[in-house]
Amino acid sequence: MQTNVRSSRWRAIGRGLVVGAVTVGVGWLLLALAGTFHHKTPAEVTEPPTRRLAGEEVIAVVSIRRPRFETAIGSIQPVHEAAVASKILARVVEVHVKAGQQVLRDEILVRLDDAELVARQQQALAAERGAVARNTQAAVDLARFRELRKQNVVTQAELDQAEATQQSAAAELDRLRQTIREAEVLLEYATIRSPLTGTVIDKRIEPGDTVSPGQILLTLYDPTHMQMVASVRESLATRLKVGQELPARVDSLGYECNATVSEIVPEAQAASRSFTVKVTGPCPPGVYSGMFGRLLLPLEDEDLTVIPARAVRRVGQLTMVDVVLPGDRIERRSIQIGRDVDGSNEVLSGLTVGERVAVSAAGESSSR
């Protein structure tokens, strides 16, 4: 019985040794296949391949200084804009314009029903004629009473009464004449004219509508005098002055010009901590109210490292240049470029000022 137990124990030990040996062998094989027992880098570091300069043009990497700007977003608005409103309660009889139409100053835009106003004017004219007659008669009576007073035919009280009657008649005549003037002014309100030479941008009424005092009928603006209204952060707005010239741009038209600061609103917007700045400048054709614009605000100048664009080569996703080393050897190097600057490229990394790059005689910039 003891012999059988001892044999089973030795067999278990044997199997364990076999399994352990197999595991160690498999592990060693995997490490060998992964290259654990070999050097992953060569013992000696090799220099990048170079070639000799062969007739290429050599250009130095230089630094340039150029002005730097911050963009303020704005919109185009007219300098002169007018909202034409009715001053009376009346029915619209005629509308002579439509949106987009050009109009001249004092041109008739809208006619309102003036029948009631004409009647009031005629009543005032008739009352004036009666007042003229009464005033004339009072003046004649006063002259006669004065002569009779000299002859002691009438008393002083009767003369004073004649003078009062004449003064009352003159005052009544003056009042009626002012009433006529009021009726004429109201009658003029029935014919609405353009307050400026410009373009109609909004028409809100049609013939037959009834309008009330203060109701906006039309909106006009002068397209020859436009301005850009931009929001400028306060740290920059405090540097600006009225009359200062700033670069401005209208992107949709591809138009750039120097605009003049015409107004700086002396109140900051609480939400954005910015000031409203208005600039004016040459107005090109095709500029309309509400168009998008940019105002360029000057900052400190910046230094840029640049190389000619023709020295840059595209190799797949890489941007490469041929750098001229001492001894007229050429090394191809990867660099990072930024903005285009007047036919040159800004270098963000990979080159320093004073280094030299080679450009083929044909100025090719394709991949090689």
C-alpha cells in the first residue's frame, strides 16, 4: 500500500517538472521572437544623408518685422437714415415708391386722404374774410368816434368802447390767420415727401391702409455715406482717437480701405466689456446696410522668420527644405510653416535665422 502511494507521488512530481520545462521553453521562444536578446538600435549613430551643392541658388533664412493687428467684428450701417412717419390719422391714397427705389430729396413718397383737411382750411379762410370785414368796420367806427369826441358829440367812454371793439376785431383777425396757417400745415402733412436723397429700404403701407400719428411708413438711407460699427474690447478702445485711420475690410466684396474713426461711444457694454466704435471711409458700389465687416486694430509689431515659398518642398504630408551645411553640403530637413507673407512662408520650427537653404535654378517647389 505504501509502495503505491510513493509511486503516485513521484509520477505527479514528474508531470509538474515536464509542464514547468515546457512553460519555460515557450516563454524563452517568445522572448527570442520579440528580439529581447538583440540590440534594438545600432551601436553607432549614423548621420543623415547629405549631398553636395550643385548649382542651386542659396538663400539665407531671415527675420522680418511686420505690424500685427487684432480683428474687431462689425456691420455696415448708414450714417444718414430716416424713418418716415405719419403725423395725422388718415387713409393712404397713393404710394409712389417701393423697396430698393432711389428717391430725391423732397420727392413725393405717399399721399394721404386730405378731404377733411381741405374743408378745415376753407372754413378758416371764410372766417378770415368775416374777420377782415369786422376789423375794417371797427377801424372806420373808431376814426369817426375820435372826430366826434373832438367836437364833444360823444363821451370819452363811448370812444374807449370803440377802441376796444377795434382791438378785439384785430385780435380775432390775427387768430383766424394763425388758424389758416395751422390748416395749411396739417394739409401739408397729407403729402409725405422724402427728407433726403437716398434709397428706400422698407415700405410698410399700401394704398387703402389707415395710418395713425407716429406710425412708421417708410425707411430710407443715404447709400453714399456709410459707416462700420464695431465692438472693440476696452483695452484697445481706450487707445483709439477720433480721426485716427484704421484698416477696414468688407469680406463679401473683397474690399479693403483705410477708414477714419468718426465716433467712440463713451459707454462700455456690461456683458462684453467692449466699446462701440464707428468708422467711415470710401464707400464702394455694392455696399448695403447690415453687411459683415472687419476692423483691424493695431497691436505691437511682431518678428517673423521667413523663407521664400519656392524653397519649400512637399513630400507627402511633410514640408521639407534643403539646408546648406558648412562645406556646401545639403541636408534635407522637415520644418513647420505658418502664414503666407508676401510670397514667403513663415517658419514656425526647424530653421533659425542665419541658416541657408538651397533652391533649384528653376525654382521648383514640387516633391522630389
